[in-house]
Amino acid sequence: MLNIDIENRVAAEVLHGATDVAVQQAESGWSSAAGKIRRQKRIAFLGRGLDASAKILEVGCGTGLQTCELAQKFHDIVAIDISPQLLAIAERRAPGPRYEVMDAHHPTFSPCTFDAVLGVSILHHLEWETALQSYYDLLKPGGRVRFSEPNLLNPQIFLQKNIPILKRWAGDSPDEYAFTKWQIEGSLKRVGFRSIIVTPIEFLHPATPPRLIPLLSSLERVLENTPIRHIGGSLLIEAVKE
């Protein structure tokens, strides 16, 4: 049985998912010129090196923005979300995958079912170590998790997650937070994952005007090869069940 903290978190996410704010949040930041670049970077990362026949679990699929892209790469996708309202949008957008209303902490599938568990901006909504243990159990030996998540060391993310008025203004759900590279590495190790790679990336903001994208993209490539990379806006997370 879920503990009370997780039960409360899930209940809050269900309520949040039924609001227009949740839909706007799921779609925001991805439709701008810079947002599309960021989105394609994540899709390339999620699908890299995986066979088209791989059995994929996408957790927290929301309105299906990533699902529709993944469905062009993989033939066997199960996409889950706690919100029926968001899943209805996802199914209209990408009708190929199988959709299930399900708590991402404990997806109810048989052990050793999936080749990969993927997600974009979902772990920070969860009690993530509980969720990672579930994903470890669901993976086949040699299977992997891949996630893109906000980086708590980024100044904007830190302020947004810790100042209530900014959190409400950004449309965040009540219990979501963020984590650092070292926190998520520790969680993955404790669960049993190996070959862990957590990469801080991204200084290109979704609101960047199109005319400035080439300049900022060049600057981003430089910064990602310096210690400043640790305050990039996002973390790319990968680990293997050996």
C-alpha cells in the first residue's frame, strides 16, 4: 500500500491534471522556435541506440507531445499518466500507442516486461526513489531508464521551486520539486542501477527570440564544456539494469 505522502501527492496530481493550467503547462515551452529545438534534443536522447522493436514504457506522457515523436521510432509503446484528461488529449494526438491511467510510482505491469522506461519532466513530480525501484523491477535485464528533468542547481529552477508565488505563477503542481545530478545518481545507485550517466545541459531558454538562437546555441555548446554546465537548466539521466 502507498504511504500517505505518496497518496496525497497522487491525489494532488490528479486534481492538477484536470485543470486548464496543467494542459498549458504540458504544452508551454515546446512550441516556440527554441522550445522545438529543446524538444528534439530530448527525443534524440530518449530513442538513441534503441531498436525499433523495443518495448517502451513512457511514464507521465501528459498530452502526448513526446509520445507522438516516440511513436515514429518505436512500434510497441505503452504510455501512462495519472490524468485521464491529459491522456485523452494524448490519444487524439498519437493514436498508435496503448494508453493507461496509472500512478507512475507503481505501474501495474509484470516484472521484466520493458526494454526501456522513458520520460520527460516526470520524476520531479514523484517520490522518485520509489518510482525508480518500480522501473527497475519492470525492466528486462539490460534494460535502461532515460529521463530529462529540471536541474535544481539552475538559478531559475531553484527560485521557481522554492518561492511559492513563483511556483504558482509558473503553474507548477503543489508537490513537484527538482533535484541535482548527485541526488539522482545516489537514488539510481541505491535502487540497483549501474552504468549511470547524468549530464547537465541547456542554456537555451524556450523564450529565446528566434534571431538570437544561433548565437545562444553557440554559447551553449561552449558552456556545456566548462564547469558552468552544472547549472544548466536540465539533466539528461540514463542508467542500466545489469
